[in-house]
Amino acid sequence: MDGTVMIAVVQDLKDSVGVEIGLSSWITIDQQMIDAFAAVTGDYQFIHTDPEAAGQTAFGGTIAHGFLTLSLLPKMIEECVTRPGTQSTGVNYGLDDVRFVTPVPVGARIRGRFVLNDYIEPRPGVRKLCWDVTVEIDGQDKPALVAKWRSLRVERKS
């Protein structure tokens, strides 16, 4: 499947555990994005920021920071899960089992695939969600990243 799938609203997720909720559109990882991420994080390792030196490695050129790929998850899921307006807010709760499986070369396209792994309402107005996330690289068999991403949806008080 290519493109965006929007099949879920947060309130409707409780019956969707085990279901693939969405697939984001492709995001191109260019050198400008990699360099901007390096500037923000201070991670200027040459395999990310020096095309000539990185070209002399097994990578054959620069690669995206693993944390850059990870940081794009909110952008990816935003396309896949419709949020219920201003009645609630999302909060990152944590990540489990994060694995950077395959390096993302400069110029590659990536997208996120989201499967709802768990849904709990521990108390009224709070939903705990766990997503099985796979970040795919266009044309590659192995993903860039796999993780379990935990988040909370907290309702606003009236």
C-alpha cells in the first residue's frame, strides 16, 4: 500500500488492538535535514555530515542519525491517527525495544507503519496506547527502525 491511511480516531481505538492503523506518506531524508539535525543535537559525526569522508566507509555516503529517524515518528503518526480536536492532548510516555535495523542513506525515502499493540483506560479521561512502529526504507527489505512507542491521551478538564 502506498500513501496515507487514516482509519482511526483516538476514541475508536479500543477495539483496534492488533490492527494496522496507518501507513504514513514517504519522507525524503536529504543532507540538509541531516545537517539541521546535527546542528540541533551537536552530533556532527562524519558519517552523517561529511559526504566525502562517509563515502570512504562501508555506508558509501552519509546516513541519517538513528535519532533523526526516531524523531520523525510524530510527523508520521499525525497522518495516520485523527486526534479528537482540543478535548485531549497527547504525551510521549516512552519507547521500548528501539532497534535501528538498517542505516538510512542520504536521499532515501522512509515511512512509518503503525499497529496498535495495546490500549488501556487506567482512569476516566486517560488512555494509554502502545504502538508497534516500523519505519520502512523505500526499496529495502529491512526496516530502518522498529520500536514499541507508548503514549498517553489525556482529556482536558471542563
